[in-house]
Amino acid sequence: MGKKNPYDFTIIVTVALLVTTGIVMVFSSSFSYAMVVMGDGYYFLKRILAWAAIGTVAMNFCARVKYWKWSKYANIILVGSILLLVLVLTPLGKEVNGAKRWIGVGSITVMPSEVAKFAAIIFIATSVTRKKESMQTFTYGVLPYLLIAGMFFGLIYKQPDFSTAFVVTVVIISMVFVGGMKLSHFIGLAASGFIGLASMIGYIFISGKGYKAKRITAFLDPWADPSDSGFQAVQSLLALGSGGLFGRGLGRSVQKHFYLPEPQNDFIFAIIGEELGFIGGVAIMLLFMILIWRGIRIAINAPDLLSCLMATGITTMLIVQVVINIAVATSSMPVTGMPLPFISFGGNALVVFMASMGILLNISKYTNMNRS
């Protein structure tokens, strides 16, 4: 390994700002809901503070563990994540709002799909590094990872959770591409994926059955049915629009008062836009852009293929989730459940992202680049 450098200070500061913003906005957006439903206005605040503390410990731990040591446990992590995904579909899984995505006892729960993201990054990076000579072939270099992606997609989609299944698949394909996949193979897979996705959306739309069809029609015209299928999109747009340039002011959101369902989760960006305005929303996006920029630079300047692939997977996961969440909040794509990294309420997601940033920080110690 090369000479050690200091941790990438920009990542540390950016993550700290995003997490702090998330804690403040979770409290602001959830107080009314928590007071009425939970009987405690500080319900979500206390939990996000606890998860942020756990995430900080996880980030510190992963930053101290030499990134190549994760390869020793890649197979165990993969098998463990698959077992958790299988268990969530058994009676051990907890169902909330029609989705079965959690395993747990009482108030302590684990979301296996979040663990799957982390496991996929570690395993794919390790496996591709070990067989990089075969990556130019489809049968031995690409097909095995397509099967792994398909397995993850199927298990997560079954919950159902299409957005997370999509994220895991995109992360795996991006890592395999960077790991040496032929451009022709990548173009073929991208075209096949696009055709498959378009066909699935078309079938859902034409059949007009189920909540998925309603989400597609609501995306095309949310104002056609503002009280039912288009309700979430309309309320999100109203929140963003009423915020104006500078916002109503922190804590002064109207839409969080039982207009926008569970505003501390998937639609927290809409509350940010309402309370902090266009300026606040742009500031959050700039923080994400800085974090993505540092992740890309670390991947490009990584000391070896393993670290490059890990950084690629982590950065891709961040990019896809940020784009999907903000696109949903702005009605630029159909409504789907995808938390905003570091900001939305969700302990498992917060810990996984902070742990991933810890790995990125460790890689940065062995990466030679301008840290200004």
C-alpha cells in the first residue's frame, strides 16, 4: 500500500452537515404527526438521534478498518444478507403499510434490503478484483453478476420494494462495468434493461390494475385525481411551491400537518423546500454534489481495483438514491419509497450510508489527490 494520507476532511464535514440537517428536519417535519399518533412529539427525534450515534460509531469503525480487510468476509456478508432477505418473507418479517421489509422484535428492527446494498458492494468489489482477467468475457465475467443482481432484485422486489431493488441492480452493473466489462456488453445490458423497464411500466399502465398503475397515472397528471392517486405528488408540489425563494421558516410548514403523509420519510425534501425555500433545497443538493464529487475523485485516484470498485459502488448508491428521492418530491417520476440519504428518517439506511462513508474515508487515506 502507498503512503497514508489524512482522511478526506471534505467528506467528514459534508456528512456531518447532512446528518445534522437531517436531524433538525426530521424533528421539524414529524413533531405534529408524532404528537397525535405516538403521543410524544419527540418520538422520531429521540430515535434519529440514537441512530445517528450508532451511525457515527459505524462510520468511525469502518474508517479505521483497512478497506482490503473487508474482502476476507465478503462471502459471509453476502450469504448473511441473502438469508436476511429470505427471512423477511417468512412469518418473522414485519409488515407495515402493506409492505414486508423488516425483521425485528418490538421497536428494534433491521431492514435487510439496506444490508443488501452494503453486502453487494463488498462482494462484487472483491469478486471482480479476483477474476479481473475474465471480465471481458460474458459467460464467466458478466453472467455470474447478472445472476446475483437478479437474485437480489427478485428477493427485494417481492417485499415489495422496486426502488431499492433497482438501486442494488444499478450499483452491481456499474461496478461490473468499471471492473472491466466490455462496452458492447454494457450497451446490450443497458438497452435490454431499458426495454424491460419500459415494457413493465407499459403493461402496468395499460392493465390499470393495482397501486402501481395508479402511481403511473398520477405521475402523468397528479391533478386529475388530487384526493386519491395524485394526493402525495400534489401535496409535495404544494409544499415546494409555497416555500418560494427563502421558505416559510424553519418549523412553519403547513403540509406536514397531515397533508403530506409521513413527511419525515420519503417526502422530507418537500418539507425542506417549504420551510427553507428554494435556497435551502439548492444548498442540500450542493452538499450532495460535493459528496458525490469527492466519491468520484477517490474512485478515479484509488490505489487499486478493489478500492476503486468499492468507491464506485458507494458513490453510485448515493447518486441513484438522491436522484430518485428528489425526482419523486418534484413529481419528475412516479411516487416510490426511497429515503433521502442522511436526511430522511430511517435508522438502518442512515447507519448503512454512514458506514459506507467510513469505507470511503479509509480509501481516501491511501489515495493521492488534492484535498483542498
